[in-house]
Amino acid sequence: MPIFGSISLHLLCMFTILTTSACGNSIKGAKSSETAGTKSSAAAGSKSPAIAGTKTEAAASVSEPSPPVAKLPQSPSSKNGSPGSPLIPSQEPSQLSKAPPGSKLSSGGSGGALTNHVVTIDGVEVKVYPSSKMTKPARLAVWLHGDNASGYNNDIIFDELIKYSEQNGLLFIAALAPNRSSWWTAKVHADNFAHVIDALHAKYDIDKTKTLYSGVSGGSDFMTIHFLPKYGFKYPGDVALTCGGSNALPFSYAVTPEIARSIRLHYVYGDKDFLAIPDGPYGPQILYSIDTYTKKGFSVTKEVLPGKRHCEFDTYVKITEAWTTFLKP
């Protein structure tokens, strides 16, 4: 969207927070909420991606990460200057066809800690919660926060997802954006996050074909704008997108029928969400996203919540509902 639209959106959302808490992510009506509706304005002189409906990418300052509890072995620094991470050989789209649909493609990793811990991988702080019921290969489950990262900093926001993952034998992670605020505001964050997954694949025996992803607001935007268009072929899985999603940047690979079958997307949003109102001042970002991924042949489903504004529902409930459906044979 134009820069002035992004700034207007930021001001509108701030006003909305003060008056209606529409940008909050309520948790059981009593837990702390995550401010997820505001989108950073673009840096002066930056340009919007040349795609209708795609949000403006903004440069974001990177604050110094807090000391990690533990670190995975790291490789030399990456191009963006942050610490590198252990990588496994890249998998080209043509190689994906070697794994028949429904088969397991084990990462073969070993040595990962089996207790809750924090690691820093390529500038991304990651909270890791291995289930005591994990089998080999395990299924990786991911949660990405919305703007301002208040949900990540307040563990109670995703506490129910930790419990769900423990019960279902998942390797659950929550990842903090490299700028410690927002995932969607920089394309390079897709590379950072890919390095996180590579490092986890090296440390744990993970089923590389069936990752469970989830995002809240800006986390959902990141998945649909940046990560899936660049790395979906390499890291397929099932994606629960709550109160977010936006039009994608150009895909870096051809979406073959097999790749399309390997990724399922489920959108949950309120019909009053300012990112889903067709005639709203900022365009129906979520609807753009649904249209883009449907036309490319991916499996896309949605749940529209009557009367709900931006993130005005328990996102963890909708994420676990989607994951439960995805986990069925």
C-alpha cells in the first residue's frame, strides 16, 4: 500500500487500541493481549513492492538480542551481518518429487536438547519446547508473533500452544523477528527464518514435509508475503493464519501441482477486520492473499467470524483447531 496509507493505518490502529482494543489479541478474556494490528510505516525514500495489495516493506532497526540460554553450533556470519547457523544442503523444487505424497522425509538430525530452552539462530531468538511424547521423525510446530512482539515477550499468549504441542508430541517453537518487533517488514527475514528451520532440522529428527505453521496478524502477513513465496517448496506444511495475510511477492519457484498439494492454508479473521473490508481505506489485504493462493492451486480454507474486528478473538483456539484438522490422517 502507499506509504501514507501505511502511516494512516498505524494512526488508526493506535486510536482503535485506545477506544475499542480492536488490535488486541485477547486470551480467554483475562490474559494479556498482543497489539497486532499496527503496521510500521516505510522508511523515507523506500518504495512499495510493485504488487497490488502488498504491504510496504520497511527497514527496521535491529536491537541487540538478549543473551541466549543456549546456542546451536553456528557457521560464519550471514550476509545481513547476523550470526550464521548450521545449514543443510538446499533442496531444489525438482527434488521435492522424490518424496511421494504422504511419505515422511526425515531430516535425520540428532543431539537437540529435550528440555525447554532458548537459542539464537541467525539473529532470531527462538524459544524451543520439545514434547516428552515426540517420536522420530517429530513434527515441528511454529508460532510467529504479530507487530511489536508483545505476544512473544509474554509467554502466556502462547501457553496453550505449548500445552497442545506437549499433548500431541510436537516440537514447538516461538520465534522472535530479527528486529525484535515485526516479521513482515523485511524480505531478508524469510532467509533468517529459513536458517532457523535448517538448524532445527540438523539438531532434531524432524519430518520435513509436515511442518505446522501459525501466525498472528503480522506473523501471518510474513508467511504469505515473504516466506511461502520464497521457501514454500523447500519447507512445505500446513499454515494457520489468524487475523492476517497479504498479497504475495513473486514466487521464486514454479508452483507445480505436487508443491501445491504439499501446502495447506487456513485463514481465520473477523468480518469487521480492517484488513479484510473490501471497501476499506487500506484494501482487503486478507482477501488479496486468499485469492492469490487459491489461484495458484494451493488448498485454501477460511473461517470468517461475524462481528469480530482485528484479532478480536482467541487466536490460540483457532490455531489449535486448525492444527487438529491438519494432524488428521
